[in-house]
Amino acid sequence: MIQVEDLYKKFGKNEVLKGLDLNIDKGGIFAVLGPNGSGKTTLIKSILGMVVPNKGSIAVSGISIKKNWKYRHEIDYLPQIANFPGNLKVKELIRMIKDLRQMPSEEERLIELFQLEPFLNKKLATLSGGTKQKVNIVLAFMFDCPLLILDEPTTGLDPASLIHLKALIQQEKNRGKTILITSHIMHFVAEVADEIIYLLEGKIYFKGTIEQLKTKTNQTDFEHAISAIASTPTDA
Amino acid sequence: MLKILKYSFYDLIRSRWSYVYFLFYLLLGFVLLFLNNDVSKAVITLMNIIIVLVPLIGTIFGVMYYYNSKEFTELLLAQPIKRSSIFLGQYLGVAGSLTLSLVLGLGIPFVLYGLFKSDAIFDFSLLLVTGAFLTMIFTALSFNIALSNENRIKGFGYAVLLWLFLAVIYDGLFLMSLIVFKEYPLDSFSLAATMFNPIDLSRTLILLKLDISALLGYTGAVFKQFFGTNQGLIISMLMLTLWTILPIWRLVFKSKKKDF
Amino acid sequence: MRYLPTVFLLLFLKTFLWAKTTPICSDCEVKSILEGVQRASDFDTLLIKNGTYKEFNILIDKPLTLLGENYPIIDGEDQGEIIRIVSDNVTIDGLFIINVGTSYTTDYAAIRVVKSENYLIQNVVLEKLFFGIYLEKSNNGKVYHNKIIGDAIDEYNSGNGIQLWYSHNVVVDRNIVQGVRDGIYLEFSDNVTINNNTSANNLRYGLHFMFSNDDVYTNNVFENNGAGVAVMFSKRIKMIGNTFRKNWGTAAFGMLLKEINDAEISGNTFEENTIGINIEGSNRIEYTNNNFIKNGWAVKVLGACYTNTFTKNNFLYNSFDISYNSKLNDNVFDQNYWSDYTGYDLDKNGVGDVPYRPVKLFSYIVNKTPETIVLLRSLFMDIIDFSEKVSPVFTPDKLLDANPLMKKAL
């Protein structure tokens, strides 16, 4: 599904990715974790083509993404901070994204699920953070793409919506999709993730299941395992 | 690209500022024509305004739109759309809506005044064409500045400085160099210096219509060739086109390399 | 002596009773004009029928009328002068004269009048000429409704359309002159009236005065000449209601005044000339009710010019209204309309409440460094001009119109 080879990225003098290799060839939920500034968002944005790597190659579904944009038809993306053009109405935004992607979509079901009907005719600038995030989720889940990238999907969500979100993620997983998630909420990660991809200093420090992680760090608690991993000598 | 253009364009057409811009020109056109009742004078006044104001508005609007639509841009970047399409679409949306405001805002009063029967129609069309070119050029320049500066305040500052430089300072330096080196033959130099500033270029284009009598008073052969024949018009138009294409090209080029 | 009136009467009657009309054509008894003139008696009419007459040096030494029928062509074949009139009371009417000889030593003319009076030259068409109609020390004549079409390229080997030299009291009316050196040229000719002529596309001047006084020209059109009208070293010329258009070029003027005194210039229109009026060393001239429209410079003042007054003129859309090359000003501008005037009229008396300064600093700069003309109408120049307007440093500070009109003067 995703092949990343020897990826380097510098912002000014700040080297964020230093020869990152990643290979995801099956479906499932992959949590991309790491301390702040470890390059999670950079990795995701590189896969999306929003960040142009200095070196290395990325392939999605076997196609190199360099000088290519059509592969993004395969990706649904939920950005970290839901910043939308403020003077658009929710309805218009959804219609616009549909118009831009020209794919079959199922936004009605999602709108109903997250109870967004009352907001459809409101301008995005007037919405609260949580509502914006719901709109964000609708936009990300309404198409049927084999790769789903969720950057901090839980931000601002109320408990009910969080449950809906988890259900949605499971549902997509069951359809055989590959889902990349970043999150700071470890309960959430522990609950949904099949595999952990841990980034440290611009490289993959650990890749494996939660169980493997716990074994490796000799911790019983996932959260402790995560915080301990950085101090554990690597054998990967 | 057309879709992005469409959305940017609609977005702008609905925004308050486009209306303000449009109404400003509409009002200006009506005041100039119907209070003054003098097409020739109106054209001269308009020229002064177009040369100064259109670049300023294009610059400020361009920078403002770019920074304000950052979210929109990022949303689009994750979509299966070519990068150049996103930026070209947005650019054309801004430049297009500004041009439309200008052309309609000034065009309507002039048409109502009965311009088609007046012999000032050619001067006036030239004015609008020049205004359109200036809008395209300065919006493109401001997009370039915004693209290269993450910091809004810096970007805004640079854009206004660029305008100030091209609208006023450049001519001041130009004049000083002409006076300092007046012992030398300067006609090629002065024409070349004109070419490197789109505002001067547009001004020259309009001078060709309004002040040809004065321009032909100068003795230099290069001047005579330039102003006395169609050469001046053709070269100026070509240069303006080049001035439009180059920043757009850089915009596309830079946007491909930029990280978001 | 008592019989003298009777003798005159008889002579007069003889003139009319015995005066006869002789037809000239290729089939007639008289086949050439020269022959016709030689055989004619005083006051005869030679009726020249349609056809081509290859003749030159036709000397008319008696009072005759040469009347062309359907414009007969007199082809001089570039041999020299074609018609020379040395007698009073000669009329030339309806001829088509072509191919006057060109010479660097002699001013060959299509029709030359020498020391004669009461002549009338009308309805004549001249083409391919050197000089057209040349009046030499010939007073009291009329040149009416002729058409002179030259093909002059260089000044040095071309002549003038209508030239007056020491010829007084002549009327030049309704002629069309184009493509020669000077359309109409006057030298030492006083009391000449020049009306309703069109002088266009001439190499040098449409109309040119030298050392000629008390002349009047009205309602003429001067277009696209090297310069419209040049008035030099002359006095008391009246210039009324003429149009000066599109005289474009480095040294092109609608009107050039040089060493002129006491003239009156009113009701003229100067449109799209590089310089509307160029004034050098001219005094006591009154400019009233003229229109200066879209000229490069409406009025350019060089050298010492004193006590000229400009009143009720319209200065419309000129690149520069007035240009001075000195700080001295002894001329008066009053109650003119300036399209560049931006003042206001709070008391609604039709006169602006702040004076207008017609001389811009930029015109001063352009005089010094001509290339700066490309900066015309730039914002920078406007700023500079504005500061000069507020506190004049380089331009004559007393040069202003204290009563600028708010509406065009009629």
C-alpha cells in the first residue's frame, strides 16, 4: 500500500526526516506515534504530497508520487486543524469537495450520524471547534478510498461523536482499508490501532503491534510502554 | 484548474471587498462623466487613478487573498488536484474578479454616457486593457511575495514596498539618473528603463494615445522610431504580456517546490 | 482737354466692342497659347479648349483673359517657367498646369506676375511644380480658389505654393495648397488678406510671413505641416479664426512667432500640435478666445517676450500648458479656462477662488533634459509638480492666472 524509502526532509537547518523507511503492505490501522517534532506530520504530509522530500521515494499503491497528483484519488485525508474557508457554508463545502473529487460519496449518512443537519446552512467561520471537526470527519469519510490518513481525529469531539468515530474507523478497517492515524490520546490509540509506528529523530524507531511493544519495553501499560520506548536500546 | 478558478472567483465575487472595489469604480465613472461632462478630462483623470490605484489594489488584494485562503489551499492540496492548478486557479480567480470589477465598474458609466458614439472609445479601451494588465501583473507579483513569505506581516510589508517602489521610487531614481547623465545620449536608456517597470510601461502605452504630440517633440531617432510608429504600441504590449507571464510562471514553479 | 472724357469713353467702348474671344485648340486656327497671346489685342479673351498644350515661357505682355474650358492641360515638360505676366489687368482662369522646371538658380513658377496690377488668378490647378504662383512686386491682385498639389520631398529643391514678394494689397482666398515647401509665403508684402485657405502637408510652413506688416489671415486651416504658420519680423498681423492641427515633429509648431510686435491672435484653434504656439522675442500681442486642445505644449515662451496678454483662452488637455525657459515673466494670464485646474469656486461667480499656475516644474525639467518626457504623468512627477506649485522655486512665481474660469470660455 505505502512504500517509503530512505526519506530525508529538512526545513531550513532543521532535519526532520533522516532516512526514513516504511513499508505498509496490508490493510489495518497504523498509529504513527512519536514525541513532538519527531516528524509525524511531515511524514504524513510527504505521503500526501504537501511536503516535497529532499531525498528518497514514496510510492502509494505501487505508483511513485513524485510529479504525480492522481494517486491522491486513493487517499482520504483528515487534516489536523480543521481550517476551512470561513465564508463558505457547510453544504457548499461538501458540495465543492464532491465536485472536485468526482467520486461516489455517502455524506448523508455521515451528516445524520454526527447530527450536522442544523449546521448545513451555516458559514464555517461561525462553527465551534468540535462541529468543525465533525465536518472534517464527514469530508474524510464520505469517499471510499483504500488509504485513509487521520491526523489527530479526536480533537474537540464529544464522547458520543468519539464513539461514532471509532465505529467508523473499525468499519473502514473491516472493508480492508489501510488507515494511518496520529494521535496524542493513548487510550484511543490502544483501542483502535493494530500496529504502532514509532518515530524518533526522523527515523522509524519501532514498528510492531502493541503487544510487541509491551514485551519489548517490559511494560504492562501501553502508555508507559510508549514513554519508555525512547530509552530502550533499539534492536530493530 | 477551472474548478478552482470557479470556486475562488465565486468566493471573491461574494465577498464585500469586490463590491466595494466595483462600486468605487462605478461611482468614480459616474462622477467623472456626469458631473464633469467631459470625456477627455475623465479619461485623463482615470489614467492617473488606474496607474496608481490598480497596482495597489491588485497587490493588497493578492496578498490578502493568499493568506486568507491558506486553509482552503491546504484543504485542496490533499485533494487529487494538480498543485499548479490550485495556485493558477486561485490567482486567476483573484485577478479575474478584480479585472471584472474594474471593467464593469468603469465600463457601465461610460456605456451609459454614450461612449460608443464618442471618439474617446479607443483611449478608453486602451485604459481598460492597461488596467487589466496591471491587475494581472500586480496580483501575480503579490502572490509570489506571499508564497515566499510565511509571515503575513512580512509578506504584506514587502508587497506594499514593491508597489511603492514601482509606483514612485523607481521613477524618482529614473529621473535622477537622467538628470545626472544628461550629457550622454539617453533615449535608448530611458526607453529600456521604462520596460523594466510595468507601471511605467502602462503609462507609456497611455501616453502614446494622450500625449503623442508632446512625445514627438523630442529629437532622438530611437524615440521617434518608438513613438512615431506602431513599434511603441507593439513593444509595450509585448513587454506587458511578458510581465504578466513571468510572475505567473514563477508562481507555478515555486508552488511545486513549496512545503505546506 | 474737354475732349479727354470722350477719348476715354471711346477707348473704353473700343475695349468692349473690339475685344474678341479667340478659341484655341488643336483643330482651331490658333493652335498654341503662345501664338494666341501674340496675335491677341488688348482685353481679348483666349478661350483655351480642353487638350494638352506642351508650352512654356508664355509671356503675357498685354491685358488678356486666359480662360480654360474643362481644364486644358499646359505641360511645361520641366523646361522652366510656364506663364509670366508682365501686364496689368490679366486674368488666368481654369487652367491645369503641370511639370514646372526645377532649377537651383532660378525660381521657376507655374504662373509669375511681375510688376503688374489688377490681376486675377483663379480656378487654376497646379501639379508637379517648383514654385506655384509667384507674385513679384505686383499689387492689388487676387489669387482665388486655386489648387496647388506639390510632391516636394526635400526643402532645398522645392519651391513655395503661393509666394508674394513686395506685393501689397493682395487677396489670397479659398486656395488649397499642399506638398510644397511653404504653402503661402509673404516677404515684404503689406496689407495682404489671406482667408479660407487650406494649407496642408507642406515641408516647412503652411503660411510664412517675413518682414510683412498689417496683414490679416482668417479662417484658414493649417494641417500637418512642418510648422503651421511662421510669423517672423513682422508687425500688426491679425490672425483670427484659423485652425492649426497636427503639426507634429521635433521642430513642429502650430504657430511660430519670432520678433513679432502688436499682433492680435484670437478665435484660433490649436489642436494636437507638438507645440501650439512657440513665441520668441515677441511683444504686445493679445491672445483672446483661442482654443488649445491636446497639444504637447500649448504655449512655449522662449527668450524675452514682454506685455503679452492671454485672456479667455481655453487650455484643454495639453501635456503642458505653458513652458518658460526663464524665470522672468512680464506677460499676463487672466480669465482663461484650464482643464488641469483643480481649484474650487465657493462664491459661485464662475471664477476659481485659488489662482492657477500654468507652468509646471516638469516642463522646466523637460526643457533641461528632454528624455525625461517619458516620465510624463507619473506619480512621482505629480508629487514634484505639486510641491513646486505650493512653493515655486524653479518656475516664475508671479506667473499665474488669478482668475481661472470654471467653465470653458466661449
